[in-house]
Amino acid sequence: MDWDKLRVFHAVVLAGSFTKATETLNISQSAISRQINILEEELGTALFMRVARGLVLTEAGKALSETVLNVFSKLAMVEGAITELKDYPRGHIEVATSLAFGSMWLAPRLQEFLDQYPDISVNILLKDEEIDLNMREADIEITALKMNNPDIIQSEPIPYRFRIYASRSYLKKYGTPQKPEDLAHHRLIVFGKEMPHLYSNLDWLLTVGTQKPRTPYLVANNGQAIYEATRSGIGISALHKYMVGDDPELVEILPDIPRNPVYRYVVYPKQLASLKCVQVFVEFLLRKMLEKEF
């Protein structure tokens, strides 16, 4: 049995005759009759008895009809659910991003989105490694990597920059650098070498204002760890504004040092572009990311 024959059978059962079924299927009565005859031959039994007023199902026809009607009913429900997903923001979203960005920027802002869209649930996947969106490891990713994949939709780049911070306790003990060259006399905290595939020049604090790279005082491969170490007074580091927020313990220093911007992108598979829940979540992310300079 193939799908077309079952579709014809289903239409005939609902219509009660080949003639009325032509209106639903938009094919000739002879074509309908031929499809039903083939289906009966494949099953080895009659499905209809031809009577003066039309058609009457045989016992075999009734058995098949119950199953087919159930299948088409479920298909109609699924079709309605799919249509609703495209028209109404509901469903589940898997969003992936880095450990630091997910925990320090995304998580604190999610409540606003969830309050606005109570029928959408969100799962955050925090990884500092690349993920494969085409393999549906996530639905949406916030990444520093520029994609070159025709099956992936990528937002315009959103620029942000590192700022240099130290704790009040550190500055009270060691003094405040007034120019880049002064960093040679301070304890510098930088990212480890494990992350260059995601970001470039993360250890620029070691080279700004000098020809000879400085020696770091502490190396870590996680943004939150660097933030906590800086806040505790261990040394000076380069952090993003979203990590520091309004923390009264941290002070921005050397704000006029020029630096190249770093970019983030919101990316997701083309196949998900029609889903309303994905659309509204991407819109939310981009709006929040553009609200204030990182």
C-alpha cells in the first residue's frame, strides 16, 4: 500500500461515493476507481460493496477505514501543531554559547524573555568549543566565529571591546597605571592559549605599549575565573563590560588605549527560520546585545 492509494481510500470513505470524492481529490472518477481496485488487489479483498445509493464498506473496508481515519486525524493534528509553531511563539529552544557569555550575560537577561513568551522554554548549553548546528546540537548559537555555511543564517556582526579593570583593593596596594608602559610593573591576568580558535589576540594586555611581551602573573582559560581573580585583587585583566556590570569593586583603567573590536554573531539553521519561537528569540537577543556597548 502506498500513500496515494490510502489518501484516495480515505477521501472515498468520507464522501461515500466515487463521484463525490472527485470534488475533494480533483481527479476523475475513473482514476479513483482504478486506485481503489489496485488497493483491493494488493490486499486480496474487497473494501467496498457497490449499491444503488453509492458505496458500503465491507468488514475489511471497515477495519482499514478505522486505521486510516485515525492516521489522518493524527496527521491533521500534527499539521495544525506545525502551523501553530510557525504562527505562534511556542516550543522549546536550545541555545549554545560560551561559558562566560552564557552565565554572565545571557542567563541574567532570560527572565525578561520568558515573562514575555511563557509558552517557550529555553535550555542553555554552555561550551567554549564549536558546535554543529546542522547536526542540531543546538537551535541557536551566540558565537565569536564567523560562519561560512549556506545552510546557516548569521546576524550582522555585533562589535564589542575589552576594557582593562582592576579592583579597588589592588589599585590601593599597587597604584594605578597612567599609561600602557606602566603595565610592565603590574600583575597581569590573561586568557590561556586553549582558546585561540574562538577568539584572537586574547593576551593583548601582554603586548600593548611594549615591543617585548610581558610575562603574565596568572593565566586562566575561562572568563568568569579571570573576573573573580581580578575582583579578589590578584591583578589587572581585560574584561568585557557585561562581565563587570555595575560591580563597585572593579575600576576601569587606561580607557583610552586603542584596541581592535571583537565581534559576536547570532546564528541558526535555515530550516528553523520559519519557526516563530526562533524568530522572537533571535529578535530578543539582537535587541539586548545592541542596547548597550559591550
